[in-house]
Amino acid sequence: MGPGPVEVDPRVLNAMSMPMLGQFDPHFTENMNEIMSLYRGIFCTQNEWTLLVDGTARAGIEALMVSVLSPGDKILVPVFGRFGHLLSEIATRCRAEVVTIHTEWGTVFEPQQIEDAIKKHQPKVLACVQGDTSTTMAQPLNEIGKICRAHDVLICVDATASITGMPLLTDDWQIDGVTAGLQKCLSGPPGIAPITINDRIASLVRSRKHIEEGIRPDDYEAADGEMIQSNYFDLSMIMDYWSPARLNHHTEATSMLYAARECARIVLKEGWDKRFARHSQTSEALVNGLSAMDLKVFGDLNNKMPNVTGVYIPSTVEGDKVRGEMLSDYGIEIGTSFGPLHGKIWRIGTMGFGCRKDNVLACLAALEMTLRRNGHSAAPGAGVDAALAVYNNERHATKMAS
């Protein structure tokens, strides 16, 4: 019940147990093609270049950043939590000129703030997190992509914590590149990173295309642009690996590929309306349950992520001690946070396969009993009763689905 990695769906674990195949076996390349199609559905895009980068979610971010940013390029990063700082860190390592804007943790940016910063700094790229689990906040993106397109700025979004837990309309919102991971709402293990890029980014990447010696085709000609600084995360070669060219760039992480395929199949089978309604209802149930236990929910609730909830730690208890007892006594893990929020809030995840009524009720009951033993008392059963009141109100789920 933490902010991720989360409980892996048993169907994904089962898929990972399938036998290995050689990376150029026709059945394996068929799987690769199917996965590209499935993840177009996940990202809500028609982008040709929708594929997987081997490595945790950060690998996808680094592949996109290092392939797009040349030394000296200017990038703007709106920071509203820890993972905005991560984007800034990675861009700095790409030797880009990094400009950051900041808002108080627990809030997000207004579109006008971002447009004003774009006009002032005129970046090549804007890099933004959709959902930052450190603050449990979600940055609305539906207007940001349009603003970037109007100013000819590329927008790259990290949707690791939000993908499939809340809407992400890559094409409709005019987002140029999106990276993600399996370990949150997709309910898979960390280790492979879905990514999608449109033709604007693909063209830029091709302008920097260099193929390593030893696997170059006879008709190879290097592009005029500067060589991408990472071999492993060179999107131009990864694109060729996933294309009919099947460039032998790396050895595919076969079991992770199986996992990613099953994650996507499960999500698309459930359907977006049902899935988003499930996450929204569970979020409401958890918030109501925590509030009924005299706990204060953190941040701007209008921009709260539906799949992770922050709650202030009562001043009368020791936060880490409560977390430890929750884990040792009830087998339930919840998280704390980072930076200015470390030790001030707990974060409770309700993601993907773990976004279930039984999990929420068990978590609230365990937290109530643990808090009581540690000096914070609430009306017995109040949290569970408040959550059940949400789950028993069928009108909520119907309204969300519509």
C-alpha cells in the first residue's frame, strides 16, 4: 500500500514464467510488434515509435533526455516535487542549460505560469512530471501541450506514477514524448520502461543517428548531428532495434517484455471508464476514511492523484514507528516522503491491481489500531465505516464511468 513499486498482478507473474525465446525468433519479434500496438493504446497515441527501453522507469527518462538534448540546449523544468528535481538532474548530466521554476510542494502550476516561463526563457524542451508521488499531486497537462506547440517547444512528460491510473491523452494533448514504468498502476515489476515519441522527436533523434561499428549496415551514413552521448540509451539505435531492421543493438530483457505485454493487455481489457472510476472511487474512500480518523489529508485535493494519497503524520506519534508496526503486525506497507515532506506525511498507494476495496479497508483498520496503540485515538471503526459508505454508494461509480 505504498507509492510504488506495488503488488504485481498474478497474471503478470505467470506471463514472466514463460520460456525464453531468442531475440530474433519470429515469435519473439511478433511479440515486439504486438507490444508496440498495445502501448499505443496505453499512451492513447498513433505514434509509430512506441516501444520499450530496458531498465527501470528512469531508463526511459534518460533515453528520451539524452537523445533529445544536445549540450547547450535550453530546457525548462517545472518542479512541484522530487521527480521534477530528477528531470533537472538528468538534463544537467546531458550538459543542457537547465532552467527551473518552482511551486510549493502540495500545489501544481497554472498554465499561465508555464507559458510565462516559456516566453521568458524560450527553451527548446519543456520536461514535466504528470503525477509526482512525492507530493501526491498531478499536474494538469491538457493545456500545457497546446502552449508548448504554439511556441514551438517540445514537451516531454514522465508519466511513471500516473499512467493508467488517470487519463493521459498523448495525441489529443499534443505531447511530444512520454515515458513510463510498469511498477505503479500497470502493476508490473520494475525493469522495463514504455516510451512513445512523435514524429517531431523522431526527426530530431534521426538527425543525431550514429550506429556503432561492428553492426553498421553496408549503406550506413552517419547523420550530421552530434552523436547521442549514451550508447545504451541511444534512441536512434533502439528505434532500429524495434523496427523491421532489427538492429542488434542489445539483448532484450525477455521476461520483462512478457510482463509489459501482459500489463497492457490487462489494462486495455478492463477499459478506461471502468479503470478510472475504480481508482477515483478508491481514492475517495481512502480520503474519507482517513478524515474520519481525525487525520488531515495533504495537499490541494483538486489536483490530487487518484492513485496515491498523502496524509499528515499526527504530532503525537512517531511516523516511522507506526509504519514499522503496520508492516510487522499486519503485513501492510505505507510510505513516507522525501525532502521537505520527509517525516511529515505518510503516502498510501492504491494502484492498479492493488486498488481494491479489501486493501483499503484492511489498511484503514490496521492504521487505526496502530495509531491507537501509539497515542492517537479516533472513534473505533470510523475510518472503515466512512470508506464503506463510499463503496456502497453506486451512484459514484456510475457518475465517474459516464
